[in-house]
Amino acid sequence: MYSMRDKSALQELIESDEFANRLNIDRKTYGLVFDKRTLNAIYEIIKKFDIDYIDFPISSGKESLIFKVKMVKGPDRVLKIYKMSTLKFSNTMTYIKGDYRFDKEKINRTNLVFVWAQKEYTNLVELKKVKANVLLPFWFYKNVLLMSYLGTKSSPARQIKDVSTDMALLYKNLKKQMYIMYNKAGIVHADLSEYNILYYRKKPYIIDVGQSVSIKHPMAEVFLQRDIKNVVTFFSHKGVQCNEQELYNYLKGDKND
Ligand SMILES: Nc1ncnc2c1ncn2[C@@H]1O[C@H](COP(=O)(O)OP(=O)(O)O)[C@@H](O)[C@H]1O
Ligand SMILES: [Mg+2]
């Protein structure tokens, strides 16, 4: 356990072997991930929100790191740290350009990752507003996002790919969440799959909405169909009766409120 109350303690933690080992990252990646700006961003968030300590890493992906954090007071939260250097510029720009909410920003390689964090934050705020089952976002600063944690003390909520439950019921509940996302928030997820849906307290939570776009984005329809395909493929394999057309019609229908 490390006290996070001063910067040197944080820096010590990050530079410690234990930390690098727990993250299972090599020195090279580690150097890229925790550059000085990222350290400062983590520090700012820790100060502002009274984070007590970083509990354990939940996920270490290509483009982000997820940590469970302990608050001085209140329930655990999650820090999502977007890696500075691995966001692919042109690929990422596809999801920003054409989204009227973000394409006003002057974007270059340096601030891209900040816009990305802001985009995930904004999407979460909009989804919360319409009462979708999503993570509650608290703040973003630079390339770091603070949100609610789903899980127990010792283990984070599972991705639906690892869950065994009544899959037909889960599909039905997920459809409702997709409906709310599309029709009430006006957002297309654009990377929806069994990896980006968590199962928590018997309900599906759609997560990872950094790339999600407004339904007015010129590629919204393409992204929507891709999401539908991923979801239907997964649930079909699980033995649920479903097909892409049916889900598409459901999402496009206006009689589902
Ligand atoms: N708030 C959270 N609570 C519990 N687990 C989480 C949370 N956020 C992310 N995770 C876990 O970390 C994984 C990666 O997070 P995600 O936001 O999907 O980032 P990435 O862009 O790396 O895929 C998720 O699939 C999920 O298992
Ligand atoms: Mg993900």
C-alpha cells in the first residue's frame, strides 16, 4: 500500500519494480506510458479527488491502462490512463472528424490523446443523462479519466464473454441499453463487442466509449451495423435466437420506449 498524498510517493511507486512487474510491462513501454505529463496528470487527479492509493491494475491494453483506486472516503473508483504514444493518428481521427461535438478542435499528434479522454468523458456524461447503465465519469484531465468502478473489493466485474447466465435475458437487457444509447443519447458505440460490455449486478454495462460518435457522424451507420454484427455473432454462438436485421429494426424503431 502506498500513500498517494505527495508526488514523490507517487513517483516512487511508479518507478518501483513491483509496480512495473504487476503491470507486466517492460521498461520501454513503461517509459512511454508514464512520461512526465502523465505523471503530472495522475498527480493532479489524485490531489483533486482525494485518492488514497492505487489499488491494483485491472487491465493493460494497447491504448490504455485501467487501475482500481482507493479513495480516502467513499467507494472505489477507476483511473483510465490513455497511452500517449500508441493512439494511431489517422485511425483515431476517423472517430473525431465528422463528430460535430469534437471536430472544431485543432488536433495534432500531441493533443490527440487529450481530446480522446475528453471524448470518452463527454460520451459518458451524455449516456448518464439518459440513464443508461454506464460508468459514472467524475473528471478528466489531460490523458487521465476518473470514473466509477464496477466490481467487488477483490475482482472487477467480468466482461460478458466470461459470464455464464441466462444469455437470452442478458441479450434482451443489452438491446434496451443499445436502444437508449442510440435513440436517447444519439450515440453509436463503434467498438461494441463482448469485451466492452461488463456484467454487473445482473445487468449489462456498456463501457469503453472513447471512440463512440454522434449518430450524425457520416460513418455512424457503418459503425452501427458493425456493432450489431458483433453483438449478434456473440449471442448466436451462445445459443440465443437473434439476427442482425431484427436488432437493427429494433434500434431504428420508435415503439420501444
Ligand atoms: N470502471 C471499471 N470497472 C471495472 N472494470 C473495468 C472498468 N473500466 C474498465 N474495466 C476493465 O478494463 C478493460 C479495459 O477497459 P476499456 O475501457 O475497455 O479500455 P481499452 O480501450 O483498453 O479496451 C475492460 O474490458 C474491463 O474489463
Ligand atoms: Mg475495451
